[in-house]
Amino acid sequence: MWGLGLLVFLAPLLHQCDAQNSEPMLQDITQTMLPPDSVHNPTQLNYGMAVTDVDGDGDLEVVVAGYNGPNLVLKFNHTQNKLVNIATDDKSSPYFALRDRQGNAIGVTACDVDGDGREEIYFLNTNNAYSGRATYSDKLFKFRNGRYEDLLSDELNIRRGVANQMAGRSVACIDRKGTGRYSVYVANYALGQTGPHALLEMDEAASDVPRGTVALSDVAAEAGVNKLTGGRGVVVGPILNQMRSDVFCDNENGPNFLFKNNRDGTFVNVARQAGVEDRYHHGRGVALADFNGDGRTDIVYGNWNGQHRLYLQTRDSRFHVRKQMGETGSDWFKGIHD
């Protein structure tokens, strides 16, 4: 999966930017690269994006989750020197199904679920449901029979009842066993006892990938992540493990989760021991990075109605939250608050 476990080393870049602040580091090229357009950049609500090779040509496209409009697949056109939407309103197009005009997507991710070398695309739909059960299910698209088709709409998977029909908030991919086949982690927003977090993956014994048969299962209970909470953000990476991926979830109306991979595909929540529960704030967007260059993965996320959090990991796999950024010198993050 593109981006899985990728750590961003920000401090050196920010120091360099500070030292060379005579010119802006970034330039707005929207008007030339992606100008407003009813097909390629329509005016609509969009809730996230993923990067993957949609058309199989070796180049990466940007998949945009459309909430009150179609999903988009933006490809760089070398002739026009700009991004164009290849998921057009043309039923003969191999990318037509990706538009999923009926869905209100609030998240999207891409990863190789069946291990065939080509990534599938998962759209998390809420369709106006705030919590609990949604009125429209998520979609998991596979390139099959010359076009993208929804695996969750296959009769086999309908019988298995695996399509997530809960009001989720975030979605990510994880190779929980290190096999090269990915699971899709969905952070649902529960209503009472309805809507635990989900973890969808291929059931190898019931699948026949060369024939296009991909049987799916929700293994959240087996993996130990079927928790009920106000799920908001989820991020995957080598947080506590270097050889396996862990999962961090920032939640609303409840403590955060830090699922440590037991290296057998199961997880244990160590958020309390690690000091990242932050139970009285409502998390939103979350990311991983080595912010202070010590070789350990740190966690940063935004809170809805409280201070944002930057957790720096210590040698004993605990985290200290740094809430104040220094303006000068090498000690960038000051003011430890436990």
C-alpha cells in the first residue's frame, strides 16, 4: 500500500525552510494543474484522497472521495500538462463504477487485498448517518473483467454479510501478518452497542484469486480490534514494532486506542500504558512522523475542542505530549505535559 509505514522527517526540512525564508517553500499551481471544471474539478464536498495506480500503467493517480458528488480519479495528462478526471460519466469506461454517485464517501484507501499485485480501492460511505447504522454500504473495488467492480456486491460476499454498513469516519490499510495481503481497517462511530470498528480481509480458504473470486471476512474480533467508540481517526505504521504495523485511533467521547501488533496478526490495546489515551478530548486527523529525529515513531493529531497533540515516543515505548513549539534553536518542542 502506498504510504503505509512511511515516516515524514519534518524537523530538518523546517529548519532549512526557516533558514531560507526569503522565498515561499510552496507555490499554488491550482489554476494551471487542476483548474475548476465541472468534470475534472467540480465544486462539491470532498473528504479525503488516496494515491494508487488506478489504470495499471505504472504511474500514480489521485483518488478523491466525493461526498455530495462523484468520486474522482485524477491522472496527470502529459499532453495537457494538468490533472484530468478519468472516472467520467461514461458507463463504457473501466473506471465508471468508481464514481459511485449514490455513495457519500468520507474516506478512501488503496491496498492489495488479494495479493495479486494490483491494489484494490476502498470507499468509506456514511450517507448522512452520524453514528450507528448507515443507509448505504461501503465499496471495495477490484479491477476485474476489464473494469472496476465492487467485491462487496458479489453474491458470495452478500451471503457472508461482510459489507460495512455503519457510520465510519476513517479508513486505512494494514498488512497485519506481513504476508503482502492487506486488511482494511474501518474506524466506525458506534451508537450504543452498534457499530464496532471493522477489519475486512480476504478469506484465503474460500477465495480463488486467479478466477476473480475474493471472499471477504470481518476479522476485527479475531484480531482484537472490534471496539465500540466514537471512532474518528486511524493511522497505521511501525509505531512500536519495526517488523509489523501497529494501529493508532484517536476517538471522540472516549479514550484513544494504540493497538500493538503481537506479531501474529492480533493486537493488544496499550494506549493507557503508553500514555496516549487522552480520554477527555475529541481527536480528528492523525499522522505519524519522527519529529525529533531520534529514530522512534511519534504521533500527532488535531483535537476538535481542545489542544492538539504531539506525542514524542521515549525509549521505553511511552509517549510524552509536547504542546509548545520553540521558535529558535535545536530544541524544537518544549513544555512537557503528561
